[in-house]
Amino acid sequence: MIVNSLMNNKGAIVGTQFKQVIAIVGGTGDLGGGLARRFARAGFRVLIGSRNQAAADESSADLKALAATYDWGDIDIEGMDNPSAARLGDIVFVTVPFSAQSATLKSIAAEVQGKIVIDVTVPLVPPRAARVQLPAGGSAGQIAQHLLGDGVHVVSALQNVAAAHLNSDDAVECDVLVTGDNKDARQVVVDLLAAIDLQGFHAGPIDNAAAAEALTSVLINLNKQYKTHAGIKITGIR
Amino acid sequence: MIVNSLMNNKGAIVGTQFKQVIAIVGGTGDLGGGLARRFARAGFRVLIGSRNQAAADESSADLKALAATYDWGDIDIEGMDNPSAARLGDIVFVTVPFSAQSATLKSIAAEVQGKIVIDVTVPLVPPRAARVQLPAGGSAGQIAQHLLGDGVHVVSALQNVAAAHLNSDDAVECDVLVTGDNKDARQVVVDLLAAIDLQGFHAGPIDNAAAAEALTSVLINLNKQYKTHAGIKITGIR
């Protein structure tokens, strides 16, 4: 479906008033869990996808328990397998390790045609995650666009935000470089990020995903040196 | 020569008290000129290298005129051909367009053995400078290390700082990612940057030059959107 980018800060589409459904494929990991937490709390319906139904159910239950503990009110969240989440989501985030990217994308390709898929993959090559080792395709973002085909608007984002920050209620001191070949799709993602208090910037075509992906290894270097969760802020604009 | 990284903020080596000589190969361009200005003003001897002696002389004269106009006191700066600058410099910056990188490095390779060479090359592919198009070798930094060989410590830096900022007296709101395979050499560069009021960070091995180089295309995107000179700041550390 075509997703309207006009939404209020709770994620409801202005004018039609239905609740937007965010699918998070690979949503049981730290980063996917952080996104689930923030989107659920912002009023979206969130589908946590996993290869493992029990893990998806557990992540969903954990977030509901957190919501009860901190009095966030009801949150709308449900665990399921990855293809089901991709099929039922209006917008689909993919937050899996690079080694699982291709298989995961193939498993949801049919379900996401016509949608926006936000690829959060960082092509790290353990154990040397602190060394930039971009893939032959240029970047994970380009690989995702190639695998899913022209019927999917792939947008790459969120490679530089530490999961620890997403899993907190603090303001995130890290801007998000948003790349993708379709400007309207990028804008939808910038708007979604704003709904969870993240500042996104249009950073060019999907080829530019390489910049954010490579930067993650630099940030891992800094994290080791300074025992922190480093990020970046764009300067010269605000 | 081995360069001592202990220097005061005027660039003099502490203990031995000789003035450090900074060569800027390709120093007549905007970025090289900005570095020449800042290093000369900070008290270093600066050699502006060019393929064109007249252009090097003119850049040198322009900076001396600027120093007189703004009462900076005497600055020590001289124009010459690139190989001469590389031979006489203690530390050698290379600030040429990517298309000229290989030929320039070959022309100075013999002169820089045993030294630190700071590669500032950004592998932009005009006219699509706003699109990341990293070279087959991974990055310009890796190409430089490969071309100059193991007898040279190549350090990559300064790809993200706008020339307009270097050519001003304002504080530069952009951190510098410093990459290179030798940590001591990186530290020398971090110290040199501090002498001209720039904050450098150890960002890992020379392979990680790809991150800063790719980021430049993203910043060019932002510059077009916002009519600015964008930069980055590392967060989570200070």
C-alpha cells in the first residue's frame, strides 16, 4: 500500500485516522526491540517478527510488562513470524544481522511489494566489527534494493543509533542518515523517525547507505576507546 | 624522519625546539590553502606545493598579504613544486582531487619514505559528487597506503571539513575522523589538528577511511538542501 506521510505525532494518519502498523522483521534483537518500544509507546500498532514464534511472543510480552510497570498506558504490540509481520505491516523495518540479511529479505519479498522497507542492516564482519568491510554490492542498502526489486521502496536508516539509546527514554543524541532512491519514501521515514523523537536527514540515494554503514565501524572504534555509545550529529544546519 | 608528537600549541617540538615543517602537496586549492593558512598562523613553517611554481608562489604571497592585513605577525610560508615540498617537509599533507591522486603520490613517493603522509583525498566522481562511489581499492586512503608502501605511515583525515571553514578564523564545528594503521602516526595527526583548533578522533585502521570519504557525499547532499557547509560532530564522548 501507499503510505501517507501526513501523520500526527502519535503515528495516526491525518485525515483517515487509522493506526499505522509498523512491522519489525527481526524485532527480537536489541535494536529491533528498541524500535518496537519507541513505536509502541508513540501509539503505533507494532508487529514483532521473528523466525521463532516463542521469541516474538516473549519480546512482545516483555514490552507490555514494561508499559505496565512505567504506566505508559495500553500499547498495541504482537509477536509473529517474519513473513506474517511483513504481510500485515504498512511499513516494514528489517533489523537482522548482515549474515541473515539475504535469507530474511527473500523470505519476506513477496509480502512487501508496494511497501516501504527500511533496511537497518550494518555489514559488519565479526570478529573485526571495528574495521570497515563494505560488501561487494557497495552496501547492505543496495543489496536490499536489488533483492527486493523495483516494486519496493528500500530506505536505509538507523545504522548509527546505539540500541542502548533506543531502549531508553532519554533523548537520542544521534542524527539519522536516511538514504533511498525515492524521495517521498525517504520523507515517510523522516516523519516516522520524528514520531519517535529521532532527527532524520535526507542523505541521498540508496548508494549513500555506504556512508552510514561504514560509519558504524568507526563508532564501534570510539565505543571501545571511550567506553561509551558514540553517535553523530550533523552540524551547520540547526 | 621520525616526528616527535610532543609539541606545543605553536607547533614547536618540546625539548628540541625546532620549527616543524608542514608540506602541503596540492596546496594551492581551497582546502590545501585553508590548511596552509591555519598552520602558518599557528607558527609552523609551511611549504605550499604545486605542479605549477607560479601558482605556488601566488598562494604563498596571498597568505603573506593576508597575514599583513590582519596583523598576524610574520608567517613562514614558501611555494615550490610538489616533490620539493614533499622532500623538505617533516609531515606531508596531500590535498589533490581524486583524479590526480595516483599521479601525485607517484611523483612524491621517493621523497616521503619514512614520513607521515596525510591523505585528504575524497574519491568523488563528478558530476555526481553527491553520490557515494567508493573506488575498487575500498577508499582513497587505502590506495595511498598501497601506492606509497610500508615505508610510509599514511593517515587519512579531513575529508569532512569544508574548505570555507578552514579559510575562516571561526571555530570549526566539525570533528575529524583520523584513520591509519599506525596508532602513533594517527596521534601525531590528532596533535597537529589540535594545533589548528580541530578535534580529531582515532577512527581505526586505514580501511576505515571509507567512512569519512563516503560521508563527504552525504554532506554535499545536505549542503545542496540547506545551502550550508554541513559537518559532523561525534556525540556521546564529551
